[in-house]
Amino acid sequence: MKLSELQKLIFDAGIVGAGGAGFPTNKKLSDKTEIILVNAAECEPLMMVDHHIFQKHLHLIVEILNMLLDTMGAKEAIIGIKSKNRYLLNPEVVANMEGTRISVKDIPDIYPAGDEVILTYETTGRIIPEGGIPLDVGVMVCNTETLFNIWKLFNEDTPVVEKYVTIGGDTDRDITVKVPVGMKISDLMTACGYTDLEGKRIINGGPMMGKLVDIENDVVTKTTKGLLIFPEEHEVIQKRLRPMSLTLKRASAACCYCHMCTDMCPRHLLGYDLEVHKILRTASHSEVTNVDSFLQASLCCGCGVCSVIACQQMLDPQNIAMEVKGQLAKLGYRRPSGRKVEKVSENREGRLVPSNVLAERLGLRRFMGKTVTRDMRTFNPDKVYILTRQHVGAPAVPTVEVGATVKRGDVVAVTPENMLGTTMHASIDGRVVEVTNESVVIERLK
């Protein structure tokens, strides 16, 4: 198969990064790739989707990696997984990988091991240039579930119409479920028996980088990885409810100028010119003449080590940096990229953040230790909402009209050619009842 043919098939199947921002996978595929790096770190606490996929489907991941290696002409594939999770890997499958182009690389149990910059360094020793992408150092990073979606495309002729999601947190039982894309989160919670949500909030994603769920309106998307339930008074919720105006006032009043937020920053420790304390001070004191300090925010991955681990004043450099980064992006400003890192900090090894320390600092211990079960029931929502933007890039443009009858897997929206984007599909059989620029709503036929 030609690389261009593979790219077209993956675009048509709507495959995007299943665990992060949803970067279209077809745009990642390149004949310049030397190493395919499988991100199996699952570094945020309480997240278990990759655990379950590797435990059950490692042989399928290996199968699709071989196909990608052949098509892309890459030299090798590396599965980056925490050493503590090696037990998830089928020993027979791992043994059969000996002497092949596919290997398993243990990574330390640290946070944020899943950040592609950190993961690339830990597994290959290569450092992505500032503002660059893994391909700049010959690496393609791919999420575990994304690879599984590629396998399903070639073996089941299935586009992305369902999503694996972990539901956990303040629950009696944690589960990983397979959900139709576009199912309302409120409907999913009810169907799974999580009905006692009084005084609780849900985070879409991990406790460090996830976003608060609007329970009335939010739906499962191609990037939904976890839905974590917490009491509203818990700090992981309160932090997200705090207005930016208050966050900036607290920083202005209480920052002690220790710059521990910079000293502990995982990317700064790799040699990035990212000084978090300067971003915080510049933003909180409205020092608009200090342009470079603002532009440094474009290098921030939003991991939150600065806020949760480093800052002894309980300030929130993470959200300040991400607010600055977001505002700069809206205005079209970006720091010039491409600077190569000259030297990794000699203090890095001593400042890595162990996952158990992170969980303790977040106050998550009481929610951990439960067995997370795979619940592969079939969900039959009466209605799904297929969002036209579930990915990085331009939104997909609806291709159906109200009243159209669609089958599961039918195309309902496509991003125009020559634009970064993907394809959207119906996740249930039904009739289109609403079409807007933001979504295609499909109602199951009675």
C-alpha cells in the first residue's frame, strides 16, 4: 500500500488522536518517520483505557505496527509503557517481538510521562525542538487507542464511531466502557447507574489537565478518555471553578518570587527556554512591555506540575500560562519555534515527579485502589450529537440534511480538502433531526 493511500483511508475513517487534542492521524503519517512511538504511558491518575486495550489487544497493536512500519518505511516501533504496568503485556506476544522491529521500552513512573516531549526523550533520547513536533526528530507518536482504531479500520472496515472511556473517581465502582461517539454524558451516566450526582462534578479527562463537564450539554467525543466524578468541594473541582480574575489577583498578592514553578517545570528541565515564574509575574502584574515572557507560554503543555507540586503558595501558574497561551493563539501570536535544546538540566533526575506523590498531593488516594472492570455492554442512546469539531484544525462541514436516514458508519460531515481536519460518521442508525455548523443530531428510529 502506498503512503498516500493509507493517509486517505485514515482521513476517510475519521481517525484522530484518541487521547489528547485530537490531531488528525493522517497528517502524522510521513515517510520521514524513523521511529513509531506508542504512547502507552497513561500518566494521569485514575485513567485506565490504555491498560485495558493493551491487556486484551496487544497482538492487534503489534499487527498494525508492522503494517505501518512497512508502509511508512520506518526503522522501528517502540512501545513506551511504565515499568510498573509491564504485567499488562501478554508475555507470549512480547516474546514473539524479540528480534523484530518492535520493542517495549520501560519508562519511569513519573508525571507527565505521557507528554510527547517527555515520552520521546525517555524512550529515544531525542529532544523535540522548542515549538516543534516529534517528526522534527524523526518520531511519530501515536496513542494506543488510535492504533486500535486503525486496526479496526483494516480488519472490521469500521470508522471511528465509538470511544473507550473510563468512568471513575468518587464512585463505588470504576469501569471502562465502549460508548457511541456523540452520546450525551448525562445519558451515559444514567445508563451506567451513576445517578447520585448531587453535589458532584465531572471532569472530562484526567484530574490534572481535564475540563469540567457541562452535564446538560456535553457529549462523548473522539478524544474523551475519562469521566471522573468528584465532590464539588474537592480542590480539583474548585480550581476549575475559580475565575481567572481571582487567580491573577492571588498571584499578584502572594507570589514570593521563589521561581520553584520554573525549577520543577518538566519542559524547563529538558532545556526548554520556559520560565513559568516570568509568565506568572508578567501576567499578574500586567507588564505588557515584557513580550518574550508572554510568548514563552506557547511552550507550555499545561501539565500542572507548577501548580500542584511546585508552588508552596498554592497559586495557579498552570492556568495563568494556559490562559496567556490561549489568548496569544487567538491573536495569532506565537514564539518563533525551532530552537534546539543545548543541554538537559543536571537537576532533572532529582526533580522528576513520582506518580504516587502527585496522587497524594491531589488528594486522590481515597479514590484509588479499586478494580477497574471492562464493561462492554452495548449502549443504545435515543439520540447522538456528532460534533463537527472533535479534533485539531478546521471543523467538518455537514454533508447530510434534516430528514435523511443514516446507518451507523455513514459519513455525516467532512473537513474540506487542503484543510487540516477529518471525517465524521453516524454512530447509530437513525434519522437526522438537526444540522448546524456545530453538530449533526441523529435520532434513533423507533
